[in-house]
Amino acid sequence: MKPQPGSAWGARLGEWLQGKGPATSLRSDAERLSARLPPLLVQANRVAATVAQGEHGRRRVGQGDAFWQFRRYRNEDPSMAIDWRQSAKSQHLFVREREWSAAASIWIWRDASASMQYRSHVATTSKVERATVLALAFACLLVRGGERVGELGGEQPATTGKQAIDRLAMGWTRRMSVTQKQPPRVSLPRFSQLILISDWLSPPEPVLELLRHYGSMGVRGHLIQVLDPAEEDLPFNGRTEFEDVESSLKMLARRAEALKGAYRDRLTGLQMTLSQACRRQDWTFATHRTDRPPQGALLAAYEALSSQRTIGTG
């Protein structure tokens, strides 16, 4: 696996190979990256392989008839895709993209903010690690079906094949902790699809605005809420201090068990708000707990990519 050209990590690697730059820091970065990457990729491939059994790819014959746009030629494009008439008007090569080709792009985003780092005493993995495995498993499964996948807000275009998986895996494992809580808002082709993975444990207004933003473009998507089992069950008793890792606010409960009823009502209300908002935009919403196998969430959302029906919990 190679770092992408032009990346800061790739530049530092080049300096180190030439005997320049902070070798110790680079080696430490490389060791942390290599320690995370193989287990996550292996797990993601295992999850995708399980779901893929008996499933058929989503690729359909034909590229469609409706012209969408011209774009610059890329190295992975076949030469037959070049529009020579448009290319003759400038010094660059252009490809004619049709609407169906644009519709085949699926963009994935997973939250790696502070709240996603949480792992309770009853969980076997953190939320960010499970979200990363799910995101990579989605990419693996979609690439097997011939789809083009990319990172929402990333600098690289959506691609297919091993290159797409390696690019996503490298980027996500390098950024297992970020400050950005909400998905970026970018322009996407009509009929593109999104997979957005987070705990969504924040006021719903920004999410509702996000749904309206992409819904106005004709983009459909899927929200997946990843929760630690303690965030659903609230298995605490007696004197307990709760801390918001995003804002550092703290709350001391003298009898934590007395909060369970109100807490579950609040969580259920949030989930219903998100689910209803998704249905209004013809999106889907699903919840997933980190103490359950990831295959259920992956299969439900993968089926929804084709059927666009509302999915339940996994």
C-alpha cells in the first residue's frame, strides 16, 4: 500500500527515505498506522464477504443516455471514454459523463470526533473503530458490485477496485481522531448516494439541515447510528459523574439508576426525529450497537441502497 502522491505523509516518507526529515516521528506514525490498518481491513473484508454470500452486484448494464457534464480525463479512465470533440477545444482531455455514470458514485463518511472514541466497560470496541470497520466493509462490498466509492469531502474522486479501498483505508486509519462532528456539505451529482455513520448524539437541527441540503440535490442517503451498549442501556447505579467529551460539561447523579427512564425516552425521541426526517427525504435510518455483529447493519443498508426502503435496527 502506497501513500497518495502529494500527501503530507507521502512527502515525509520521501524525505525519510532520502535521509532527511524527522525520521523518529515518521517511523512512529508509520508504526501506529500499520498497527491499525491490517486488523481493520481484515475485519472489514470478513464482514463484507459474509454479506456478499448470495448477494448479486448492483452494477447494471449500460451507461444511460442523459448527458450530465464534461470533466477532465483521469488516469483510471479508459481511452475510449475521451470526448475528442470537446477535448479539441482546449489543451486538456475531457470525458463525457452521463447521468447514469454519475449515479453510480457512492460517498461514505464516518465520524471520528471525540464522542466516537468512547468505549464502555461492557463493550469490546470503540465506536470509531466499529464505524471505520463498517465504512470499509461498505466500500469493499460496493466495489465488488462494480460501484465507484469515495470519501465524502475528500480530495480524490470516487473510484472502484482495490485502489478505492486502499485510499479509503489509508485516510480513515490515519484520522482515527478528528474535531469535525458533522459531515461536510459539498455539491454532488444528482442520484449519487451517501452513507453517513456517527453516533448522532447531538441536537438534531444540524442533521436536519444536512438532510435538506443533500435532498435538494436529489441525493439519497443512509444514516447509521453507532452506539455503545452503555449509551442505550445506561447500566450505571449509585453516585455517578457523567462528562460530555465534546464540551467537558459534567453532571453528578446521586442515583444514576433513577435517570434510566427519562434517558431512554430522550434517546428514543431523538431516534424517531432522525428516522422521520430521513423518510421525508427518502433516506433511511438504522441503529447499530458495538456489542452486536456488524453484518446486520451492513446487510440492511446494502439492501436499502437498491430498494430505498426504511431500514430498522441491526
